[in-house]
Amino acid sequence: MLAKSPTVENNLVRFGFRFDRSGAHLARSMMLDDLRRLLEHVPDTQATRAEFARAILDENCLGKRSAQTRALSLRHLTNLYALDPQVPLFQALRYLWSRDADGQPLLACLVAYVRDAVLRMSAPFVLRMPPGQAMAPQQLRDYLDAQTPGRFSPATLKSSAQNVATTWTHAGHLQGSVKKIRVTVQPTPGAVALALLLGYMEGTRGELLFETTYTKLLDAAPERCMELAEQASRRGWIVCNRIGTVVEVRFPQLLTTQQQETICE
């Protein structure tokens, strides 16, 4: 994401973006398995943050061993995904989550990316790696250290690098348990729909929606993203119309009329 004016940034925060320097990846990965368990345990798409908290803390739906671990899991999942139906980004995630099971790893990664500074910081390092290249853990640690020199202790750098590497592995960009190899992810219609929504929230329109930071996270050329967007449109998740070189993308299922008006303003 590029630097933004305070007004634009404040509006994006209302939609679910986060711009603080901290993030769950200082202590955890994007917690894909925990997110899956939580959303399966709480199927109501209008469930409140309090209901998610009850599911984790009281019902121990994540199967954690201690109250402290349950509380930390709740905090990190909230930081990563908001867990609030009043947050448009989380609502969009929930809408697409059950409709595109194959896309869940990328859906989670996209949301975590806009809400976690450490994951965003690591993205250029991973995305520029050609398929088949091995990732050296020390190189990733050095890269993170170079972005904010002296900010992290050696121990924090090591754990953060491990956490982001786990996230990129779960998202599909890396493969392997000990030796991580860069691979090309296979995006889905739901993942493309969410990537387009993120760009739209930032103010991008038309063909440029297929060339944002978010579509680049999907390892797919703009034309491939267009094909998947048209599939999402046929399924009723978004509206994507292409007439010659003119492209219109709208999100009536993912944004309310009021939210749409706020973005247009």
C-alpha cells in the first residue's frame, strides 16, 4: 500500500484497514487454522465481536490449553481480521469465505496484509522471488531488519521472520516445512473479488483495479484476474462488466449503499 493522506487513511481504517506499526506477526502467523475453526464454530454471519470472544474464551472452540493462550488468540485474531460484522472488510471476508472454500488461504492473507504492518513489510521480499527459488531464513531476517533498522531485537526478528514465512506458506506463495521454496499461487474467483474490493476501497477504478498491490499478491496477470472476476460476477458475488477497453466493477453484495457512498466521496 502506498502512503495516503490522513483523510483517506481514516476512511480506510473505518473499512477495516490498519496502519499502526505493530501486528500479530510479531508473535503469530495469520492463524489460518484458528480462523477456520472459529468461523466454523460461529456460523452466524452477523455474530458480534462479543460472540466470537465467548466462543474462544468460554467455549474454547480453538482447543487452547490455558485461559492466557485463549486470550492471546482472541487478541491476535481480532488484530488480524477485526471479527466485527460492522467492519466492511470482515463482512466481505465472511461473505466470500463460505462461498469460495478453495480461496480461503488467499482471502485470509489479503485481509491480514491490510491489517498487519509486519506482513506488508515482508511482501516485496517474497513476491520478487522467482518460482523455484529457495528462501534463506537469514535473508528474510536481514530484509526485515533493513526496513526499520534497529527496531527489532535479534529474537524478535527471528520469530517475526518465522511467522511471516509460515503465513506465506499457508497462503500458497512458499512450499516446504524447513526449506521454503517460492511457488506460484493459484488464485480463485473469491480471492480476486476481495483483491478488487481492496483496490476499490482505496479509490482505484476500471482496468487499474487489476494492477493493484492486492492483485499482485495473487501471482496472476491482469487478464487472468479479469477472467476470474468475470467468474465471480457470474456467481453473483460482484458485478464485472467489460465492453472493449472499458471495465466496470461494482460490489453490491460486499458493500452497503451507505458504504458505497462513503467510498465515492
